[in-house]
Amino acid sequence: MKLSKTNYLIYRGCGKNAWVRIHRPDIFKKYPLSAFEEGIIETGNEVDILARQLFPGGVFVEDRYDFEYTKKLVEEKNLVIYQPVFETEKYQIACDIVVWNKDTEKYDLYEVKASNSGEDKKKKDELYTQDIAFQYIVLKDSGVPIGKLYLTRLNVEYVRNGDLNINEFFTKEDFTERVLENEDLVREEMQMAYDYLFQEDEPAGHCDCITKGRNGHCTTFEYSNPDVPKYSVHDISRIGLSKRKLEELIDSGIYDILDVPEDMKLSDKQLNQIEVARSREDIIEREEIQSFLDTIEYPIAFFDYETFPSAIPRFDGYSPYNQIPFQFSVHVLDKPKGELTHEEFIYTGEGNPDVPVIEALQKLIPGKGSVIVWYKSFEMSRNKELGKRNPAFETFLSSLNDRIIDLEDPFKDQFYVHPEFKGKTSIKYILPALVPELSYKELDIQEGGTASNTWNRIVTGEYSEEEAGRQIKNLLKYCELDTFAMVEIFKFLQRVV
């Protein structure tokens, strides 16, 4: 058995998770990828193919295990090879692109990533260094003459204007020096990973994620840590950012959130979360809730966007991963105890949805009163971007932002804390706790990642006409519930005070 780069990188995140992936695929597959994760993979494949235009005319190695064919291409000094595969006694890799450098008579490696050049750069660069170093070591040990090592990713400063400019869209960063500096360390870690992952018996005990917050858990955390309850100390708000405190709890054998010592120093939000979990009683700050409600003016428009984060800019004015607003829902409450009306818009044409979306906003959102959203920085950022790309509408969109009020604020500010919030302030947690008769579980689309991917499949023609029509209805139902949920949460807060 040979260690692939993929399993090595999974090992670096959680060794036992990688062992389960290799030896117990039946267990690993019980935890399917989310729509968001599937979207990341699809985007990565799309970017990989596009990057080949940087070096046109190459030879594609279709079979991921055709090491002999790759060896033949290298011996013939083919100028460009896409997806070449290499192996040593213990390791195997599939590279993105290798390019023959006639001056040095060596192959330069280009590792393609679908991330952009401004995204969490320091943390990602450390990971990419390990990634490229693994490939370099296998190439070197396979006898391939290797020159420069490049990371190719999306240029965060690129703005599309006309046809996509491939050479401006991608950056090429020389990682050679940092890879060589880490070669010995990575070699040692590769051997450790190999020995660990190909041991016959399953590693005993918890997996490496036991001291990470919930968002940092591996795919098979539940399987590897059966003694950790579903609602555990890992769910304490932002505990993943307090590694020392989480380790202190785990080292003491404390997994249940109810068992956290009362004298442990935690933030007010964390203490509130634990208090309501123990007492099963809500924390309600009525005066503060009333002060929040007093800032809201009628008519009230409860508003929500659905967007698609396109890695490859599809329209002029867009940069990598700019969100494409394609849909919105708005519920309007004209006065206290007044009539509630609903309007909606979705764009499924082939062109840029910017102007149709803005014109629909002008038509369907009242010209005065408050605009209620959940997590306002998202909607406000979309409006700012729309205004920047469409300056004729910038004044309107700016005035719209001036009226936005975030319904998440009273929950973030701890004016209302419920045991079932579990330290979260997402509407997906708040709604079932406060308005249990409303649920996303009955919908075909239940979260934003699925909505985004569904729209993309509609506009790229992946669905039949009949299926596209059905999915459009699903999108409308999903977005409508987002805004109706805000209406019901708003009414709940009114009743509380």
C-alpha cells in the first residue's frame, strides 16, 4: 500500500481520520460531504482545467495509476504534462502541471489551488508548503529532474473586463525556497504518517480532534470519540480559539458541557451558554430587547439574498469568489398588527443578474422604513459590491444599507439566550428553538450551500427544463422561509417584552 498526498494531508489534520478513510471506507462513507464541501471540489476541478490554459498544448495523463505512461512522457521530455502521476516504494502523487524548462533542463512544478491570493494567506501558505514538499520529495526520489516549484492560485485583485485574461487571473508564486527549507521535516513526517496509517490495528483512543472546537472536527469524529456527547464542551462558543481551556477540560476527562467546573474562567457568552444548559431556563433581558425593537421603523421589510460565490468571474466587474446575487425574498409588514405581504425575485437567465436584481429591489422594497436582515454584513457587502459594479444605482443601494437592522444582534448581544441555541446565533438554531412549528427539514433545499449549487446547475444547463422548473420552486420556497422566519422571530421578541 502506498501513501497518497491526499491521505498525508488528511493525516496532518487528524491521523485517525485518515486511518479510517483507508482501512474502514464503510465507516468513512457514512459521513457524506456537505453541499458546501461538494461545491469546493467542483470548483477545484474547474480551476484545475482552466489553469492548463497557462501552458497550452500539454499531454493529459487520464489514468491516475498510469505511472509507466507518465515515466515515458518524462523520458521523452514532453514540454507540458497535465496530471502526471509518480510513485516510489511508499508514496504516490498526481501533480497538476509540470513544464519542461529548456534553460535548466528540468521540470518546473505548478500546483494549482482554487483559493485566492488574499485568503487567510499565512495559514494556507503553511499548508501549501507541506503539499508541494510532499510532491517534490516523491518527484526527486523518482529520479525526475525538478527545477522550480510554483503555487498557482487566483489573483484577488483581478477584475474581469471582457474576456477572461488567464495570465492576470492566476498568480504564480515561487515556493521553491520554503519547500527546500522544510524538506527534511516533511520527509520525517511522511515516514511517521506511513507507519501510522498502514498499521494493521486501528489506533486506540480518541482522534486528534478531541482538543479542537466543533468546527475543527474531522469527518469521523463521532465514530472515533463515542464517549463524547452530541452537545459537548467542544460546542462552547468560540472554545476552539481557547485551545488551552479546551485542553484543560479534555485532560480532566470533562466532555459534557454540564460538567464544566463552575469556577472555570470563561467569557460571559460562554458562561451564559452553560448556565442555560444546566438550568434549562432562558435568559431574557427585556429592557434591552425593547430598546432594540424601538430602533425599528415601519413599514418593515424582512429581506434575504441568495448568492453564488463564483471562483471564476463570469461577468464584467467581478473578481474571484465575488458573490453573485441571484435571488431575494422580502416580507413587508406595513404597520403594527398590519398586513404581511411577500414578494420574491429570482434570476435564471444566462447573463449578469446585477441590474435585474437591483431593479427588482427598487420595485419590491418600500422606499422608507427599516430593512431587517440576519447577519447584516453579508447583505450590506452585497449591496456595496452591486453599487461599485453599477454606479448608476450606488445611491439607491447605499440608502438601502442605511436602513438595515440586524435581527441577529439581540441574540449576539445575549439579550435572549435559550438552551437550544447551544451557543450559536445562526437562524437555523434560533428558529427551531423559538418557533418550533416552522422548520427547514420539510424543504428539499435546507441550507445556503445547496441553494447556491442548485442555482449554478440551473444556469449552467445541468438540469432538464422540467427539473430546472422544479428546482426554481424549491429555491423560492427556501428563500421565502428565510424571511418568514425573521418575521416570526421578530413577533416572538415583541411578545417577550
